[in-house]
Amino acid sequence: MKTPVEQSLYERLGGIEGITSIVDDIVENHMTNPAVNKRFLPLKDDPAHFAEVRQHLINFLAAGSGGPEEYTGKDMLSSHKGMNISQGEYMHVIDDIMKALTKNNIDEQTQKDVLAIAYSLKGEIAGV
């Protein structure tokens, strides 16, 4: 058995099952967070689009963490351009992600690794 140091981020997040659970919790957090839910609640009005966005999120996190899944969605800049996401909204989304990781019993180092990736994408998401 691999030690935590030898495990990929994908493995530390629980593979596809763990990532799916984390994404579902992130989405739920966004839907109930008054600071950002206006951006996410409209997805509930279009179940097909909601399912597509959810699957893109799962595949993005899975592929980006070293899993075998393929992400076929837009790059971060293209998908967020024109949304005018504020720095405050971005931080609320980060908080929602961290809450989901905690709820799913993700260890502190793995949370820090996910946070580092999220921060590395900030320039392609906030203020574009």
C-alpha cells in the first residue's frame, strides 16, 4: 500500500467516487451560499445543463488531480470570461471548496494542495 506521500492527489481525494462526492458538496455549498448562489441557482432551471456542468466539474478535478478521466470542457479563462467574478465571490467559492473537503474528511495537506491549485487559477477566473 502506498504511503500518503506516494499517493497522487487523485488517490488522496478518494478517486472518482471521492471526487464526485466532493463536487456534489461544493455545488450544494455554492447553491446555499448567499454571496454566490445567484450564479449557481439558475442551473437548477435547466437540469440537462446542470448535469453537464456537474460532470465537467467532476472531470476537471479528476483529470487535474492525476486521474484517468478526460476533461473536455472549456479552459478556465474561456468559461469565466465576461462573468465579472469579483475577488470576494472568488474567495467565497474557495471557502465552499474547503468546506466540502473538510466534510469529506480530506487531510490537511491534501486540502492545501487543492487550495494551491485553486489559487493558481484565480487569474483565469476572477475579474475576467
